Amino acid sequence: MTDFKLHDKSSAPENSKPLLEGSEKEMGMIPNLHAVMADAPGLLKAYQDVHGLFIDSSFNKNELTVVWQTINVYHSCHYCVPAHTAIAKQMGADDSITEQLKKGETLSDRQLQALRLFTEAMLEKRGQVSQTDLKDFFDAGYGNRQVLEVILGISQKTMSNYTNAIAETPIDEPFKKFA
């Protein structure tokens, strides 16, 4: 059993208060993940910063969804799978991508499937991917930049997936329908 507090702007450590205000302004709410992370202002800031950097990567909305959900499913994140299902819908990503990833099915788009397989290889092999893994990824049209951006996505989701596993973060009401 864990005892992590869901902070709001009044209970959060001083350095987390502006970060929570930013979350509320951007999302119209303070997600429970951010409320938990607020206990460690550095973690919350790092998560928010890396999220912004990943959003600004070369990946489109479907590719972002593949990387996020591949990692979330791999880590069995009870919170991030439904949260990123909602985010994918909000971004206008193809709904079938999330559904196929959640069910462990092969993605129908060959390039997206290559992105998924490379992301899984990075997770399973802790970055020690083979030349074949890289060749398959490059053959699908990706390059060195996207290799590094997958690492960026993994860093973001590792922060959230691990936090949610340890803190047993409750799923926010708007995300529950996607659980």
C-alpha cells in the first residue's frame, strides 16, 4: 500500500505550484499524475518539459501515439493507457492504433508497425538494439533523429509509468471511460 498525496495548488510544495497552475491552464484540470509528481518539483518539471519536447519532435500525431502507447502497454500502466487514449482522441490520432496496441495486434500501417517494433526493442533490450533492429527501422523511412526521439519518448513515459506504478495513481474522471 502506498501513501502518495494528490496535491493541489494549495498543498503542493512551493516550486510545484506554478507547474500545477500550468497544467490546469493547459488541460483545464490538474491530472492526478501531476498531482502526485508535485511532491517532487524536479520530477514534475522534468516530466512537463520532456512532454513538450516530445510533442515538438518530428513525429506526427499517429507516431506520437504509437510511441506513447507502446511504452504504456509494455509497462502495463493502468493510468497512462487510458490517459493517452483520451489524448490521442483529442489530437485526432487514428483510434485503431490505440485499440490494436492495447490488444497486442499488429498495426495495419507498415511504417507505424516498424516504429512500434523499434520502440519495443529499445525497451526490451534497454537500448542495446541490434543492427537488424536499426536496419528495419531505417528501412521503414526513419532515421537517426527518430532513433533519438524514441529515447526521448521513453524517458517521458518512464517517469510517468513508474510514478503511476509506485503511487497507484487514481485515474482521472475524464479518462475512466478509456480504462
